[in-house]
Amino acid sequence: MMNDEVLTVFNDQQERIGTASRKEVHEKGYWHEAFHCWFVSRENDIDYIYFQIRSEQKQDYPGALDITAAGHLLHTETAVDGVREIHEELGVNISFDELLPLDVFKYEVSEPHYIDKEFAHVFLYYSSHPLNAFTLQQEEVSGLVKAPFSHFCELWLGNQTELIIEGITNKKEPIHRTAHKSEFAPHPKAYYKTIIAFISQQLHSAKKA
């Protein structure tokens, strides 16, 4: 059971102060660690960013568009172990060395029955996998889609309210539709802004190289 997972609890300076169950961590709003990995790719001179569509069965934000692969780090794990989330959720084997560390982002979201206070270890992965190479975790992920990165920037920093997404469902059926801003998981706007700034910088450096 996910709620029985044991996580390390931190103070707000990211110093370990103990452990607690995942359920307790979210009920009491304890700081804990998470792994976030954003996939990007370049096709026909266009940079794309990838999102997973969360399963409708998920307790939190069912059906929302979210980080490509993400999850909690257990009390026995460090950020290096987070790559297991990529394999579990997306069915592709990627080593930690292939990821580009972006930052540790401290963020919190408070809902009536749910407090999420994370130190999120954020990574970037340049993917060359075709969509049919992914085998999505049936119970966690209902689809994997991509959109031009510039459109994603417009959505969070500009005047765009929707974007075209394309990809596959977990049954490998094609997805091609318009997604509205409200369909994204409610991460703080500062999180999206920071991610966009980091990815923009990396894509710019990659083009120069």
C-alpha cells in the first residue's frame, strides 16, 4: 500500500529529523523528498516537453497532466534511486548518469485533506525514445503526451490558455487533442516558472554546443 510507504521527514532546512508513513506525511504536512524528471526531445527543429496523464484511479489529481515521471523517495533512498520511478511508470530503462540535475526545488501545496511539502530533486532527460518504446504503468499512468516546449512556456508565462498534446494511452492508442491549463496538476506557479527557466537554459546551451 502506498500510504504505508515510510518516508524520511525533514525540517525546513532539509535536515533529517525522523521517518513517518506517507499518509502521516501528507496529513501533518511534514517535509519529505521527491524525485521529478522532465523529458524533452528535439524533432524537426522543434523542442518538445513530455507529460504523463495521471490515472483516473489516482487519489490525488486523477487524470491531470503532470511531470513526465515523479514519485516519493523512500526513507532508504536518495535521489539516485529515483530513476526507478522512470522505469516503473514509463517502462524504459534509464541510468542516473543520463539525467541532468536541475535543482532541489522546495515547494508546498495545501489542499483541505492533503498537505504536500516537498524537497523535489528535479532532473531533465533528453529522450530519443519513440512513443511506442514506452510501456506505461496501467494503474498509475493513463497516457504519455508531448507538446512543443514554446507552447508550454506560453501557457505558464504568456497568454495561452490551452495547448495541443499528442501521444499514446497506456493501451498504446493515439492521443491528439487540445488540453486546457486547468488540466495540469496544481503545482505552484513558481515551480512551473523555475522549471521553464532551467529547461530553456539547457536547451539554449545544447543548441550552442
